[in-house]
Amino acid sequence: MFYNISIIIPFFNASKLIQTSLKNAKDITKKANAEVIYVDNNSNDSSAKILKKKIKSEKNISLFRTLRSDGKGPGVARNLGIIKSKGKYILFLDVDDRLDVRKIRLLENFIKFKNSNLIYLNRKLIDKKGSKEKLSPFLKYNRKNISSFFKKSNNMNVIFVLFKKKFIKKNTLKFNKGIHEDIFFLFKSHFLNKKKISSFGPKIYLKTNYKGSITHSNLTLSHLNGMYYAWKNIDIFLKKKLSKVIYRKIFKTIQFRWRGELANEYQKIIKSKLGRERKRDFLKFIIKKYKKNIQLNYKEKTKKDKIVRNILQ
């Protein structure tokens, strides 16, 4: 069966969230020509069993499980979801988030008249348990104006973007393992996109922020390592895809971002509730990683530049 939209929901140990998520999924499939694909990333709680029982009679809701050998992380589950999907467009939805069902038909009608590879979805942030995250703005960058990506704050979450499946398949786009995997995926999508990016106005994506989510859980070396490799992979990718002349032209802006990300990670560690020794170890970890990629012969223009100068010297 062909669908207008395939909604892929990766999850791990989500027994407390699965009932609410499934209710939303059922409402979506009743209103629209859409399928919902749940992908269990090797949970060891009852979430997959609960889901399996509940969807027996649901034609447009399915459940798959990643192989242990493929590793952990939302990206691994999303890759499997892409393979199993049958929709024209793909939407990645977090298990603790919802779509506003009242607007799903509007989205269906919207994509019928669009030929975009990427469609930005308007979103609403619902804070829970003291989360202080703010939603970053969308930035319509591509290969021709790639410098703006490094200079400006912008959305780096795949969950707020609708992707045309043909575009994903044509460019063999895949997620990496681990945390912060969507940064590199989204960057490649924009870099390779040659069509106009569309924006869907109504606030359809309802983002719920919990302190205990992946991005708000206690800081670990996996978080720091995932963020580092997101930027390292982008840098390596550009060196391969761009000529040496063009890469040199944007080198300063890339360096600007490297410094900014190191300062961000430094501040995360300092502000965290980690003990003194753990903070010291984490700082050593990021300094060792980022130092290889940052040139020190720069003029200080921002507070982050000053932080990086102090860290690396």
C-alpha cells in the first residue's frame, strides 16, 4: 500500500510513554493516508510487548526491532524505519512527542502541491519538569550558501523536517550510530538538496521536553563524543565534496563553529552537576578532541572565542 506520509518512531525502554504515543498514532492513521512505524532499539522493558499486543488489529501501524549487531541510538532505528517505509514523505517523530491530529489533513493537502525534498514543520514546545530548551530557527542553507550554517544558530533536529523518501534513497542518506546523529544527517540533506525548501505554517509538531530525555539526561562521555563527531563528520564530508579552493574560502567560518562548539561543551560541563574529578576528566576529554581541529591564530571576536583561548592555552 502507498502512503502520503510514513511516520517513524524509534524507542528504547518507553513503557511509560507508549500508550500515549499509540493513541496519537491511531488518531493520525484514522485521519490521514499515513502509516506509523515503531522501531524498537532493543528495549529491555515491556514497551515492545505492550505495543505488539495493542497493534494486532491495526493495518497502518507496524512494529520492527533493530538487530543488536547494528548498535544503539535513534539513528539505527530510523535507518530501519526508512527501509520499511512506504510513504512519499518521511517524518521522524520522537516517542514522547505528538502530532496535532487536527492539522494532519492540512499537511496532507500541503504536500500534494509541493515537490520539495525538505519541508519544515512548525512546532510548539511543551516544557515538562523544568526543561529550559528553546527551539532554534530554521535556516534554508544549501551547498551554495553553506557558510551561513556555521555562522548562525539553526535547527539541527530531524524531527521537525519532512523528507521526501526518493531524495533519501537517491542520495543514500543514513544515520550514524550514537547520540546527536541527526546533526550530520540534516546537514547532508541540506547540502545535497537542489530544490526549494517549503515551510508548513500550522503548529503541527508538539515537542515535549523532559529533563530525563536523551538531550536532557545527565551528561556523559557519549554525549560529548557524539557532538564532537557530528562536527568532525561534517568537516570531513566538506573536504571530500568541495574543491580545495572553495573549502579554503569557508575555512574561517568552519573554524568559527569549531570554537563555538568547544565553548558550548565547556559550559555544559562547568554547569553540570558532575563532581569535581568527573568535570576535570570531561574537560580533558573535549580539549584533547577539539584541539586537533582548531587553529589558534584567530582574532577574538566573541566571548566564546575568549573561552576557547583560555581553554587551549
